[in-house]
Amino acid sequence: MKIILHIGAHRTGTTSFQSYMRRHAQALAADGIGFWGPVRTRKGLFTGIQPTPGLGRQAACRARGRILLQLDKAQKRGLHTLVVSDENIMGSSWKNLRTQRLYPDVGERLSRYVMAFDNRIDVISMSVRALDHFWMSTASYGVHRGHDVPTGDQFARIAENPRTWQDVVADVSCAAPQALIKVLPFERFAGRADRALAVAAEYDAPVDADPRWKNRSPSSNDLRACLIDRGSDPSAVPAGEGRWAPFNSGQGAALREAYADDMHWLIAGANGLASLTEDRDHKRAGHTLPFGSWNRGYSNDITERRLAQPG
């Protein structure tokens, strides 16, 4: 049974993708494709994979046993492909903000999932997004969920931090060297959960006739209203109908330049670590304007992929 691990990142349409998979579960199952989403993974199935206070050393072994048992049951039901989607596999979006770094421990975390799945993961599907929009969306969603408004100094450190998607992809590849890593640009796949499944599973996925964009970023006015409701100072977020833009022009330019470098690196083959996946049926712009025509520049052959180097 082919196992596809869909790991996010956060704020790249993961909830919308999971909604699509649930709504089409019956049709997918008829085609031999199963789905595990957060409704299942966060209700005990993955408990113990990551070190947790109060759980002993045997918790990871028990988690591995549960997963292998469920994989066996899925295969016996006739499934030939299983899609497992949970963006928290990569870590916490709020930890990103707290450390001002992009998924600083994704490699260590993912390696534990690889072990829990008995090294049976065939494909890792992950999405990337323009860094300025990713961080803006992350901050907006976090504040709306009750977290403090990040300070100007925190946003400055985010813009100055050298860690980008290249480092995240390298860490993912190092943690799962036998898996084929497919990178999907958010700008190309926003609102196209059916296409995301099609390229991840190499499958003629059911067309999503009723696409649903879940967990969209709140507007600046929504954030101000939220801060007022909980007794916080609303002036931390300027008034306005559009999205909150906490970066100044220089910081935004630095983040956009870093993302352009990421795209060039992926187009050039990502040093053999991953494949950039393009939605050739894309008909409209996503929430972030696309950078233009992106071509996949490297073979899918994983036999010559190299492990990521530290740094």
C-alpha cells in the first residue's frame, strides 16, 4: 500500500484539503484511496510519537504498534493508497512565531513519524508559500485564536532570519531519505484541493465542484474587534478593511527576495532533494500572485537523491 504523508505547511490550504478529502471519502474509497486526517490522527492515533511530559519511553512503541495495526486493516480493506494529512506533523505555527524561525525542529519531528510508520512512507507532499504572506497569515490567525500580538522587534527578526523553505525541504529530506518529496506552491494550488491530490497520488482525483476555503485569514478590522473583545489594545493592529501587513517595505522586500531564491532553487532541482510540482490546469491566480511560469527542472528518479547537509 502506497503511503502519502501530507504535512502542510500551516496556512497553505491544509484544512481546505482535509475538508475535500472528507467530502469525497466515499468516492475515493471506491477507487482504493483511504484518508487519515486530524479528526483521526489527533484522537490518540499519534499520541506518543513526539515526546510528551507524563508519557513514558514506551509511548512511541505503542504509537508505532497502533499505526501498523491500522495500516494492516486498511490494506486488508483493499486500499492501495493511503493519504495521511496533518500539518502539525511539521510543528506548531505559533512556535514559528515564538522562535522567529521557520519550523526549526521539523527534521527531528518528522524522523519520529518515519519510524512510527516503519519507514513505509513513499511520498511526502508539502506546500510552500511566499514568506511575507505566510508570516502575515500565521500572525493574523494566531492573534485571532487568542495569542498576543507579536512585537515589531519580533517581525524584524523574522525578516532577518536566514532560514527559508530551502532549509525546511532539506530537513524533511534528511528525515525521510527514501521518500519522494513533492513541493506544491500555494500560489498555484490555492483553492485546488482536487489538483493537490491528483499530483500527490498521481491519480485522476474527483473534481471539487464545491471548493471550500477554510480558515481564511481575518481582516485587520476583524483582528481589532477580537482584541477589543478580550480587553487588549487594538492599536497594535492598524485599522483597515484588508489584511494586516505587519512588515515594513524593506522587511517585505527581503522576504519576497528570499522566496524567489527558494523558487529558483526548487526549479533547478533542489539539489536532488525534492521535486517542484506545477498545476498545469491552473486557471486563476491564488491568494498570492504567482511569479510566472514554473517548470519542473529535475527528474523524479530518487535513486540519486542526496541527504541534506547540516546548515
